[in-house]
Amino acid sequence: MSSQSFYNIAFKGLSQGEHIFEYEVDGKFFAEFGGGVVDEGNVNVRVTLEKQSALMILWFDLEGTVNVQCDRCLEMYDQPIKGSERIFVKFGDKEYVDGDDVIWVSNNDYQLNVAQLIYEFISLAIPIKRIHPDDENGNSTCDKEMLEKLEKYIVKEDEAKSSVWNDLKKLLDNE
Ligand SMILES: [Zn+2]
């Protein structure tokens, strides 16, 4: 069901008041709309649209998991995410900047595609620091083998750096 038109909300024909749209986004969604940060995931998105005479308010409530790379062991894991965002939709042909949470649609438009907004709000809900969550005993669930390999590599890199530094120091000392 993941296609561009599936995320179109035809607002023109809606009555004033609240309307709810539910989406379940998965890998197909991320493949189609994602910018490469997330390729896999499963997120339930509820869009509550409040139509008023002069504008619309859209609330996005999302909850689920996204598959991201762990900063510590570099393996992929499912990061739980949760978020709520709100935007205002105003009508008019003037497209001047009116804050981050306002989007303008033309008076001739009859539908709004929310796919890109959903993707942006999912991205915003992902923590900056991405690390495997601890298990119920408080132990790290990072890939231990990978961590050991990384540790060796990092130590080697440090040694390489210090040898470059020593060479430079020798050179300077001889001047
Ligand atoms: Zn990890």
C-alpha cells in the first residue's frame, strides 16, 4: 500500500472539525521517501486533522521502532521511537516563511501529501545518540565480538597517530 497517493489527504471535501488518518509505515515507506538515514522500521502514525474555515491544524502522533546503526558497536538494532508534532496549514498563494511549523498550500490545492512530513517527524524522533538498549539486567546488548574488534582497531589507530606525532616532533627538534 506504500505509494505516493496513499499519503494524500484530500482535505477539500472534509467537513470542519477533526478527522483521523492512520498509517503504518514500514521498510517500503523508508525506501520510497527516506533520505537514507533509516531503511527499515515499523512505525504507527496517527494524523489528526482539524479543519477550520481559514486553516488546518495537523497533529502527528507516532510510535514504533526504526532500525538504525549503533554508535558504539556499529551493528544495526531496533530503536524505539515516540513523538508528537503539530503543524499549521494555511491557504494562499504567497509562500512567505512563517515559522517552521506552518506550511502553505495553494487555494487551488485539494489534497496534501503527508509522506515527507511523516518521514521528517520520524527522523526528529530518533535520538541523536544511538546505542543498543540495555537488557532487563542492565547489561549492554551491543555486539561484544564487534566491540573487541573495534577496540583493537582504535588502539592501532592511536598508535599510528602517536608514531606520526613522534616523527614530527623529531623533525622539529632537529631544526
Ligand atoms: Zn551496539
